[in-house]
Amino acid sequence: MEPELVCMDSSGRANGMGVFGGGGLLFTVSLGLVRRLLAPRSEVRSDLQQLFPCELVVGMNGRLWVKSSSVQQTLVIANLLQSCDTMTDQQRRQLFKRVAQGAL
């Protein structure tokens, strides 16, 4: 079985990263969203971190692993990220604003 998500540095070594914490949720998104999340000043990532503090691991193969303080919050984050996949920046901001206001 091939790994879906591996934590390594640029030289191909674990260097303390290796296996990340237990639990969490692994799911797939488009490579376009992966690029948006990995951008140095990713608005998606920073807006999400303001809403829900969480651990987020982004794989270049389109795999995302997310873990938050509760299972419910982890599922909400996963659903938000999957929704962002097909949204414009303006639509995403409106969605995140509604979530912050507790409308969803």
C-alpha cells in the first residue's frame, strides 16, 4: 500500500515531522485548492484559522488532513474546504462570514 500523505522536508527526510497526531480526517480536494492553500499568503488558510484553530496538513497529491478540537468542528472545516474548491474569493468570504456569525 502506498502512503497518501507523508511529512518530509525538502531533502526527503522526516527530520522530526514523520507521522502526525492520531485522529483527524483525511480527504481529497483539487490540486487548484492545494495550490491556493500552499500559497505563502493564503487567504483561505488564514481566514479558516481565524474561524477554527486547527491542524492542517496539505499534500501535493490533493490530500488534506485536518484535525480540530472536536469531531464536529473537524467535519465543518472539511466541508468548508471542500466548498471552497469551487467558489470564488468573494463567495468564500461571504460563506466564512456567515459561519463566523453562526448562521450555518
